[in-house]
Amino acid sequence: MIVQIVAVAAGLGLVIAALGLALLRVLRRRSIGVMLAVVAAVTVSATLAGVVAITLAMILDGRPKNIVLTVVGIGGLVGIGVALVNARTVVRASRSLVGALESVPPSGLFTPPPAPLPAELQTISTALEQAYERLRLGHERERALESARRELVAWVSHDLRTPLAGMRAMVEALEDGVADDPETVKRYHVQIRVEVDRLAGMVEDLFELSRIHAGTLRPRLTRTGLGDLVADTLAAVEPLARAEGVHLTGEADPRVPVSADAGQLGRAVRNLVVNAIRHTPARGTVVVRAVAEGTTARLSVLDGCGGIPEEDLPRVFDVAFRGEAARTPGPDGGAGLGLAIARGIVEAHDGEIDVVNQGPGCLFTITLPLA
């Protein structure tokens, strides 16, 4: 008798399970709530079928059998009802998440649904919020880079056009014989050479900046002493400082070793020092220091420029930023790329560069890990 009851219940369960799996396959593209309801219905149906089979197989008649079947039927209805309510809750939560996605503004700021979500949907909501935040920041960087690129093209075009126009005027004067006395001809030749050198420097800066932005700047790291690098830099810019009437001083700890590309890092330091000299008035002082602080090396350049407006400090290292509206360069001016290149080189060395107003001017600081 027991074997017969087990066989009947198992057989009915397998049949209902097979029908449920077939139905789930047909409904696999439907709502998750419908699928949950099907699962609950299959479970309840299998239980009901087994109980009904056992009840009918037992010698129960009349009122007892009706009571058993009624109780089982009510239990089945309660189970299916709870499954439907749970499915509706899940569907409502998923629709609120979809609504939050559809209402994302053009700014890309994702706002999670206000209603509490099941754990899995909450995880998806958090992941979507983080993904949208990364996308938003990426779009902002892209827009900033595009704006900087357009400004760079416009500014550099102006900076190139000005010396080219001057050289063209001088060349035409020499060709037409307007300037024929030896002194004027010599002066024109010297000026043309100066402009050509300046244009070559601007082109070299643009090439270096393009390597930085493309991520192709690969420093060849060797053990380098910042003291030696400071000494070499001061020796290279001494003629410019003397011509500008600026006093240069250098202070360096005896031993400040870093892992760096001496040529590239030297260019970054030279850009900072040259920038400091050009913005320091005559009889002013530019101080270059290199010290070791814990596990880091700190190289600083203090000028006497009088300070930078606080609202302009975050833009000092932007491409082509000069802190002034006029774009006409001076006789030794460049395209305003020196500080941007210095930042790119320092960051390629896993370092940091910043600027603050201090004392008579600005303090530029490069921080690198000690070797």
C-alpha cells in the first residue's frame, strides 16, 4: 500500500514538474513575476496532487474525505496567492528600476529608485549608479579635453601667425630692396633667426604635448640625484636669468635620489625655472630647492611674480594657459605649454606637481618617490 502511494505521488509530481518546465521554457522571455508564479503553482500543484492521490487511495469516505480535500485546496490557494503577491512585488521593483534608468537626464546623473529593492535588484541599482557616475565623469573629461583642444588650436594658430607675419614682412622688405642698408639687413636676419628658433621650440613643445596626451611618453628610469639635476638646470638657465636681471639660488640636500628619466625630468624642472624667471621682475630672486622628506623627494621653485589670483590657480597647468587675455607673446614667449608639459612629465614619473601662493610669488612643487 505504501509503495503504491509513493509511486502515485512521485509519478504525479514528475508529470507536473515536466509540464512546469515546459511552461517556463515557453515563458522564458516574459516577466520574472510570471515565472515566479509558475514555479509556485508547480510546487503547490505537485503537493496537492500527491495529497489528493493519498486521500483517494485511503479508505476515507463522506465528510472526512471532504474535510481533507477542502483543507488541502485552501492551502494550495494560499500558497499560490502568496506567490502572486511576491511576484507582483518583484515586478514592481524591477519596473521602478527600469523607470529610474529611463529618467536619467542628459547630464548622466542616475537617481536610484526611492522604494526599497530586493537585495539582487539593489546590487544592480548600485552597480548602475557607479557605472553612470563613471560615464558622466568620462564625458566631462572628454568635453574638457575637446574644449582644451579647440583652445589650443586657436591659440597656437595665433601664436604661429604672429611671428610668421613678421618674418614674411621682413623677407618681402629684403626681396623688394626696401631694406638695403647693411645694418638693417643684418638686423632682419637676426630677427628672422630668432623667430625661427622660437617657432621650432613651439613645434617641439606641441610634439611633446601630443606624446603626453597620447600616453606614449615612456620615461627611461635610472637612479638620478635631484641635486645634480638642480645644478644642471641652474647652469642652463643662468644666461636667461642674467639677461632678465633675476638672481638664481639653488639649495639641495647632499643625497636625494629618485628613479627618473634625467632628460625628461630635467626638462620639467627647466620649464618651471624658466617660467619663474620670466614672471619675476628685475632684481628679484628665484629659489630652487631639493629636499628629502620621509619616503618622498620634494623639488620646489619659488619665484617673485607677486602671486596668482586664487580663481586661476587650478588652471595654471592647463594647456596654453597664461593667466592673461592677450595672446601676443613677448620676444622670448612660447605657446604657454611649458607648465602643461611639466605636469605631464611629472605624472609619467608617478609624481605630483602643484602650485600655491607663498611669500613674494608662487611656489611650484614636484613630489616624487625616493629611489
